[in-house]
Amino acid sequence: MMKPLLLGILLLLATQGTAHPGVGIVQDAQGNVYYTDLENVWKRAPNGQQRIVVPRVHTHELYLDPQGNLYGEHLWYEGEATNKWKHYVWRLSSGGQLSKVIPATPGFLTNYSFNRDHSGAMYWAERDAPYRIMKKLPGGKVMVLARGRFKDVRWQHVTPDGQFYFVDDDALYVLAADGTIRCLKRNLDEAPPSTAKVNHNLGGIFSDRQGNIYVAVTNLRKVQRLSPSGHITTVARSSAPWTASSGLVAPDGDVWLLEYNTANQVRVRRVRQPQ
């Protein structure tokens, strides 16, 4: 989850033609892949057929619970007349019923996240100085897991067992279950230090059942896999004008990439990753 002020700036830039892709892509037990193009949420069936299942929603992230219910956000700007933002959180049930978990509310989404462990607990980073890593239990209790000083925390991911990963500028960090924060890899984007306030060289984070962590490196048009031992492998590459913003690992080990291009078009693509 991103801080509301930053998210508002990014969305404003997007309306002015600067690409800021979403990272929401998930797969259910039947093999259906759901993904966002920032205007709609799509469903791609195992036979390749695609259709819109949640229309007219601006959501960057998606969450699929163990029962097959899909969650996302809709965030919109009312216009210069009011200069206000509003949001709601929606739920698409496994049976296809669409409802609102959080009704239309002024401002930006806070105290709620689409990064969840096996218990349904939510995790996110509060961008105060110092940063705070937060956890919200299914019962509603909110706690601070850790604090730290960082440059620009953006996309985040939590594994089923509660290990919280996040990108800060050009580096990947993990908050382990014991509360310690450590840097797994710096300079993943292989670029000079950025002085810009908005840096999206590192995209979405995802993981697999073997404990490998994946990061979409958008400026290099590739996805990097970090093993538990620290070994780095390039598992997928995109050809211009496409680049991967995020992905997922299917039960068979294949990687589904969420890709976008310079015209802000979106597609999903399946690749077999190297062993």
C-alpha cells in the first residue's frame, strides 16, 4: 500500500500521460488469472478466453482469499471543482457477486491492505518518518511490527507465513517474522541513484512455494528471482515496447507476467522459468 499523498501524485501523473502501471495479478485454484489494467479487472480462463469481471475500477492491487473471493479498490478524482479524491473497496465473490467491503469514502484508503498472510492479516508500510511496518489482524487489531528509515518505500508483498517484503528506491528488503529488517539486494535496477521523487524501476514483488522472491525490474524489462540462499536468476524478459510490472508463479512453476507498453496497454503472458 502506498501513502495517499504519493498515490495521488502518481495518479495525477498518469492522467498527464506518464505511465504508472498496476501490479495486481492473481490466480485461483481453477487456473483463472485475474489482472488489472487500471480501468477494469479482467479474467483470463485456462482456455485463453478473456472477459471483464469488474468494470470501471481503478485499482493497482488485487487480493484473492483462500475461498476464491477477489478484492480490489476503486480510486477516483472528482475534478477541479471539488479537488477531492474518493475510494471504495470491492469484493467479487467466487460465485460472481460484486459488493462493496468499504463504501464510497472521501480521501484515500488507509488502515487497509491487499497484502495478506495465510490468516488474512494485512501488512503495509506507513510512510511517516521513520517508516512503520503495520499489521492488522482479522479481528481488527492494528500493531506496529517495526520501524526504520528509508528513502521511498513502494510495492510490497507478504508470504503466507508472514514475511514482509518491500522495495525501497533500488533495493529489496524483508521484515522477517522475528521483527528484524534486512536488505536482500541493492541496485536491482542497475541504474545510477535516482534524484527523482517517483521511481518505478522496481515493480511488483511476488513469491513461490519454495521461498524464492521475484521482482519485476521495469527499466531492464526483466524479472529477477532471488533464492533463499541469495542467488539471483533472470527468469523472464520482455521485448520492447512491453515490460513486466508484476507477475505470479503458478502451481506448475510457470510464471504469469503482467506486462504493459508505452501506450499503457496491458496484457498477461505465460513463460516457463529456468530451473
